[in-house]
Amino acid sequence: MITMPNFQFRFCLKPLSIAMLSIGLTACTGPTSPVNNQKTVIKDASPKPFGQSDESSTLNDSAERQGKPVVYQVFTRLFGNTNTNNQPWGTIEQNGVGKFSDFTPEALKAIKSLGTSHIWYTGVPHHAVINDYTDFGISNDDPDVVKGRAGSPYAVKDYYNVNPDLADDPAKRLEEFEALIARTHAAGMKVIIDIVPNHVARDYHSLSAPEGVSDFGAHDDTSVEYARDNNFYYVVGEAFQVPTADNYQPLGGEKHPLSDGKFEEFPAKWTGNGARASKPDINDWYETVKVNYGVKPDGTYDFPVLPEEYSDKSFEAHAAFWQGKDVPDSWYKFRDIAHYWIDKGVDGFRYDMAEMVPVEFWSFLNSSIKQKAPNAFLLAEVYQPDKYREYIHQGKMDYLYDKVGFYDTLKTIMQGSGEVSKLVTIHDEINDIAPHMLHFLENHDEQRIASPDFAGSAKKGKPALAVSALISSSPTLLYFGQDVGEDGSEETGFGDPTRTSIFDYVGVPAHQRFMNDGKFDAGKSTEDEKALHQFYQDVMAIAATNPAVTGEYQSLHALNLDVKDSAYTEQQFAFVRAQGEHGFVVVANFNDKPTGAIKLVVPSNVFGKDSDRITLAPMLSHEGITLEKEGINYNASFSLEGLETKVFAF
């Protein structure tokens, strides 16, 4: 099989190129709020009852949910696929594809059983695919500028329609998606889709744009590299050249009438990651072109700058600031796209590579969305921690990925090389914005936990799930198949295994066993898969329904590391979540071996009352404990099995 290791990470987290930094990244400068460096250090005594939270429970969208939002990310074309062939570079006929119609009431009920409040349907907007839909007026896409056979969901070809692969009748594909939105709402969940403002497909052309809406680039002046109201940047006087590599051929070398090493584009446009050459490198995002937001090639702005004081202002104030301002054409195009989908019933967006677009644009877009849909769920992919507060406060994002920091550190702990103390420090560093930092263990860009290159076993993700889901009131994201231990080992064509392919047609084996031909009852799952799924349901039920998860967090780690004659080490993590006098204590064991006797110490201020002993009830499959008063603290002794987590309610 031909492997392209950098391609599976379509948005690989390698150092950014100079072009990327100068267009949309270094230009996204501005004031940030001061970092709150106050640590959650346990002191020996505290007169103040613990549990009076500053984290607002208004983050929850539904009055019946007392916990936190839970986002279930589903790769839409893979979810319902029952085909098990998994032939490398297989066609849609050979390997099959899932449809909107596969999200039946049974499927949606199974998704909701994981505490899900929002389903992120990944890969919905019409992107470039190697499939013939000319009977429906859709032009064929060129394999020379498409990654994989099924195509990248982040090379959007038409923002006003949906991927025809996903429809039973491609002529009615938009109506079928609208029906899925209605079914999801009827099942008590909300709908998120992707918007990719930084780039579009190399051959963008909308068949479905509303009257009066022109395509990206339709009115560009292509005689200049940059103009404020051009939608793209141009390599003036040079034609685009298809990138080449010795170890890669489109479609694995299969003959195709359009696979000839050529793609007509004159003048060449800048590539999606900011590369400015007419012939991009094979590891560039060559299937896409960079969108111009009024950032000049030297990185300076060609639009109004948001004043510093707007970091503390409301959506309404941001919307008022932009009222009547003259902004670049691309801003209006993406505002219209977002409003179009809100009007279709979509409840929010996941913004791809948001940090490559100026923060002022996000203020403009998000404030306009919130004017139409105040409860819209706005999640952004941002990987620069020094930009987090800027994109939350000025860009008006609801949530950002907590990857560079929390996820990356938690991954090392799952792999056996990291220490819990570092995770505690990392979490403390974003204490002031913790409710905005979405947690995850898997998504379409990351390795599967069970893959050998990550942890080698889905069980090693169990303590991480409990910690990740219960440490903060921020949303938790689950990736489909994660709850049954999918290992991403399929050799599918474009890119290496360890991540379930986002570029090719493939069946997802562990998920297919759970799906059981549409019953969604784990009827073909192994016993280990059933047990893992049950654990996910149990933990996510606490996250979604227990009000203490929106309360105050307090680490018990430093205190317990100092306890003599206790088996507590850097491979265990204890913390408390509380709302008023009610809450729970979490103790997780990241070691795959049982602990000896742990003498758990909990400060008396946690409980807000004085008693000789306090009984804590079990919340997972284990026994409760009784804490005995000893001086100013409480303690109890117990042990943990390998990779076990215990959660105790008070």
C-alpha cells in the first residue's frame, strides 16, 4: 500500500510555514485578558465551604439537562456503512457508504444514551469526491487535486448543498439532510456542522447558491496578487502545477480520465495552508485554496481593527460595532453561508482551523449568528494557547479545543510516560477560561486510543475519560466508535492507519459490530466492547446529568502525593467537583496494575459541615467508602484495580 504519513493528519500540527504565519496567524493579534495564575492548591484548613462555583450552568442548552454539553462527532459517510470489504482505494460500490437515512430513531437513541446533547455531523457540506454525479448536474472532480477517493470533508465545493454520497436520492440530498435535522431534534439533540472559512476546494462551484450569491472568486481581479475584495490570493502570471511525489499516485495508480497530472488553473491561487508557490509541495493542502479576509501578503490588515475594550463586551455590542462598517467581500460570503444553515435548522458550527482567520472576522460572524440564534453552539479548532483568550473574548467563540495542553498531556499519561502533576498544572493555567475549553480523547484528526501508536488498548482510555469528562464544566466530545474501542487499523488508501480514514470509503469494524445491522444493540460486539460501552454510558451520564459537574473543581492530587504510607502516586488522580454541599470525588488509576492501599485524604472544607465520619455513595461499579475525621481532614483507605476509576457521591 502507498502511504502518505503527513496526509492522514490533514491539519498536521507541525510548525506553521512562514506563509501561514503571515496570513491569518500573526495578523490575528490583539489584546488578551490576563492569565489567571491562581492554582487550585489544597490548604490544610479553610473556613469557606467548598462548592460555590463561578462557572455558570447557563452553558447547558436544555433545562432538563443539569450537567454539561456532550458533543458526539460522527463521520457521517462512515457511521451507517455495513460493508466490511475495506479494499484499499475501494470505490463506493466496493466498500460502501453510510447515508443520512442510516440515522434512524434507533441510531439516534443509541447516540443519545451517551449523554449527547449535540451531534456534530462531519462531512456534510458538499466537498470534492471521486464519483460521477453528472446526471445531477454536478461536475466531476479531478483526482489530481482530491485526497483519497471519497475526498476530504475540508475541501468544500459547494457550501449551499450537501455531499451527494450521503443521500439515497442525490437529486433530493438537501431535503434528506433537512429531514435528518428534524429527526435529530425530535430525538432531543441539536445539530452541528463544519464551516471551513480558511479555504475552499480548488474547484469551488456552487450549483445551489441562492439568487444573487456569487461564487468565491467570481469577481476577483486575477491580475494582482492581492486586492481587499478578492476572495483568493494569486500567483500572477503562473499556472497551477499539480504537486508530485515519488511514493504517491492519485487513486493508488488506478487509471482515471482526469488523473493526468494536470489541473487547469490560471493564474495559480495560493494553497489552503498559505503556500504561495504555483506548484505546492505534496504535503501542502494542495486540494484547497486560501481565502482572503483582507489580510495583505505582508500580514497587515485591510479592515477595521476591533478596539481592546471589546474583549469584555456582549454579542450585541460586537454586532453594533460592525454595523455599517465596510469589510472584505469574503466576510459577507461566510456570514451568508452561516445564516443559510441556521435558517435550515442547524444549531451551531465547528470552525476548522479558526486561528488562520483574523479574530475580527470571528467577532463579525459570531455576533451576527448570535443575533439570529442566541443559543447557537460555536466551537473552534485553535492550537495556539496564547490565542485562546483572544478567540474567546474578542472572537466570541463559545468553545475551543483543549488540545495543546490538556489532551496532549493526558495522552502521555495514557501512554505511561506522563505525570498527573503536569496535567493539574496545565488545567490550572486555563482556570479562567476552563468552561470554554472542550475536552476530547479522540476526533477525526487524532489517533484512536486503541491503535498501537497511541495506547494499544481502548481500556487505557477509561481513566482518561473519567478525568476528561468530569474535571470541568466544559463540553466533552466523543468520536463515533470510541466507546467500543475502534482501533483505526484499516488500510484504506490515502494515508496511514491509526486514525479512521477521512479520505476513503471504509467500514468501521467495532462500530459495525455495535450497530448490528441497524439495531444499535451491541448484538455483535465482543464482551470487552460491551463492557467499554457500558463504562462510557455510566461516566457520561454523570457528566450530562449531575449538577456538580457545573460546580467548583478542586484538585486533591498534591495533598495525596504527600501522604505517608499510601500507594497514591503520579499515576493516580483524585479531585472533587461540588455544587453547594453536594458533589462527587473522582479517583482514577492510570496504571494498568492494581494499586496497593491508597489512603485518600479529603479536606474538611469540601463538605461544608463537621462530622466524625462521612459516607460516600458509589456512582460507578464499585463499593462506597466511609471517610473518618482525622485532625482537619478526612481520610479513607481502599485500593483500585488496574485502570479503574471510582466516583463517590456526597
